Amino acid sequence: MDKRVLRERMRKKQQQIRRRQMMKKGAYIVAIILVFVFVIRGIILPVINRVGGKNTDKPAQVQAETDTNANTNTGDSGTETQIEKDTNAAIRKPLKGASDLTKASQLTAGWHEDENGKWYQNVDGTYYAGGLQEIDGSTYYFGDNGYAQTGWVSVGFDDYYFNDDGTYDPSQHKTRIAFTFDDGPGEYTDQLLDCLEQNNAHATFFMLGQNVENWQSEVQRMVDIGCEIGSHSWDHLNLYNLDMDAVAKEFSDTDAALEKACGQKASVARAPYGNWSDDIIATVQKPFFTWSLDSLDWSYKDVDKDYNEIMNGDLTDGSIILMHDIHEPSVQAAIKMIPELVAKGYKLMTVSELAAAKGVTLQNANYSDFWDSSLQKGIVAGYNGGSSDGSSDGTAVSDGTTSDDGSDVSDTGSSDSSDVSDGSDESSDSSSGDDSSGGGDSSGNDSSGGDDSSGAGSSSDDSSGDNSSDDGSYDDSSGDGSDYADEDSGDGYDTGY
């Protein structure tokens, strides 16, 4: 064969071999690239996301401690809880620790469970931690370790209950009550604020304007820790003895002092001696509060007696308790009982927080409790279409009764000369708060509608009568715990309100 032809064939053969080698190398390179992409997307990126990723989902926050369907509400719980989007969000948990490495080995999205509990894997490989999150229509709370929590969980001031499977249960709430403190601020108020803050508890302070200037830092601290600012007039005069211009000045002057101290006016009010009327409320233009349980601390001035009066009294869900922060025994009794009540499962709220939790929109009316029995009787203003004008049509009357013509019953106590200092006030009448027998003894949960004011308290019967002996000489601006100037007057009233 011609050598030239042979060389040409050899050259073509070598070209074919080189092409095949290039094709093999190209296939290898493509395979390596595909493997590399798979490793990055399927393994490396999820781990990186767990270490530094952020939560882009919209987390859920439930509105805790709230009865939102009060007509169908039975017992002490609501039937529905609204879910809102907010900032109590579960985050993408950073990877750290052996337990997180265990989570990192899971490559499938959805729920997983190990010896520490349940946790949720997201599609991008991250998992929720440190907040509330809605998943498949249910709300969960994930702890800092990424596991779904069960039982009671506190988020800020709010409490939530999660079932054994981790789902939020809106029908559960703690027993909600409101402590109120009159006549301060004073030298013992700061100790009380310490106790409230330490126990994640709130209270309402009905303050005298004449005391505010000397205790401005205490007033500001009330706001800072979530307590409510209330007005108890300027100098504790009997409002029944004043014209409406003078009444207006009592509260406007106090508002000015409060605004100077903490930047805000009082949101709620309490009349001295509990002596309110529709005209007074219309003049002041604030929701007014009496009480369902009187500690009688203004009379006892004894730590143990003050303590026992409350702890053995009616603490039905929705109760409002009267105390005074100008008396040292009162404050010491409160400091003793507050942590005990919290440990027993009570939730201590302001009166406005309590109203909201019970589904009441506060009106310019008087309130003495938010018991379920009161709500169901329709005698609480602002509850499910209740009266919004504070008129005495049966929706704003503190003792739950109206005259046949709808006139104001708040003045019917004017003939009541009983001695409140002997314990015959409304607190002793309401001490059987859960009595379902319907004996008409002012019980807190008396569904029978007994004739002695079950739900809305009896403050207008006991402390709103205008035969109080107040002579206008009350002055406790020193905060030294001294009693009112007319304490021993001969009409049978120890005016400690």
C-alpha cells in the first residue's frame, strides 16, 4: 500500500481517538458539575440557612386572655380567640449544639420528633424557634431550642395555653382579677411597684392630684411597667357636696398633675367614697370604677387582716379589688399576696385590661366588676351592644338594678346609714363569688339573678350614699398613712374610700 495513503488513515484514526477522549472528558465534567450543584443546593445551602437565615413567613400572634364571644361563653372562659399577625414571631433558629446538629440531619420538610419533643422543618431547611407561628391553621409556640411548647406559656404580659400536641387552646385562660390602689402615690408605692414588676402583674392606681407632684417618679414608673393611671380627684372631697364645675376642676387639675408627671392623663376614674352619679360621670368624661371586693385595709391597718380579707374573699374571674397604697400594712399585705395569687394561677390586670379581656368596650359609665353573671345579665355598659352613653338604663348601674322608669339608681343609697367600717360593705356581701344556689347574696357568679345584685357589685348601695360625713378636710398628701380627718364623725362612716 502506498505510504501516503497509510499515513492519511493513521491521521484520521488519531483524530477519532482524540474526539472520543474529549467527549468522555466533557461527560465527566458535566457529571461533576451536576453533583456539585446537588451538593450545594441540597446540603450546603440548608445548613447555611439554618446558621444565618431569617424568617420571611408571617408569624401568628394570638390575642391572649380574651373572651371574644361572650353570649355563648359559659363558665369563666371565652369560646373564640382572634389571631393576628404581629412581632411575636418564631425565627429561623441559628445552628448550634448537638440537638441542632440532629435537626440538621433531617432533609424533609414538616414535623419531626425526637426525645426532646416536636419541631418543624421548613422547606428551606430552617426550623422555627422563639415565638408564635401558625402552621396548617393551628398556632404553636416554639421555644428557643426550636421545640413546640405545651401548657402555659408567657409572652410578655400575655399568657397562652398550648395542648399536649402543641396547638394553642383559646378556650383556656387564667382567673383574671384587677387590683386597684387608692389615695396615693406615697412613700410605700415604690415597694408595691417592685412587687408588681417582679411578678409580671399590673394594677390600676387611682391617685389624688395633690399627692402626684411629690411622687412624680413613682407615677412615671407605673406607666413604664404597664400599670394604669387613674384619677381619684384632687383632694378626696365628697363629690355629692360639689357643683359640677367644682367636680370638673377636681379631675382636670389631677389630670394636669398626672400629665406633668408621666405625660398622660388618667384613663379611668374613681369617685371618693365611691360617690358617683351619672351627672358626675358625664362631667368628668371617663369610665368610673367602684369595686366588688373591699380589703377593708383602710379600717384594719393590719397586714394579716388585710391579707385574709382578700385571700378569703370573692376572687371570681372579673373581680375588682379595693386597696390603698398610702398605708404601709396595705402595701405589705399586697406584697405578700401578689406572688401567691400569681402562683395559684391568677392573672393580675388593670381594670381596662380586664374589661378588654372580658369583651367590654369601656364607656363613660360606672363599673364594679366584670363577672360572667353580670355580663350575661346585660348590666355592664359596653358589653355586646350595651349602652354607650352611660345612662341609667340598666347597663351602667353598679348594683344591677333600675327603677321602673329607668331613673338612676346610684342615688338610692342616700338613705343607707349602715356602718361600712364594721365590714357590712359590699365586700362581705360578695364573698361567695361562685355560689350558684341563687340565694340572692350578691354572689359573683349567681346565675339565678338574686335580688341583691349579683354581678355588678353593690357599691352604690354601700358607698355612694350622699349622707357621707366628709367635711372636705381630708389631706393625706404626706403619704404617711394617716386616716381621713372625719374618720370618727358620728354618722357611722369610717370613710376609707
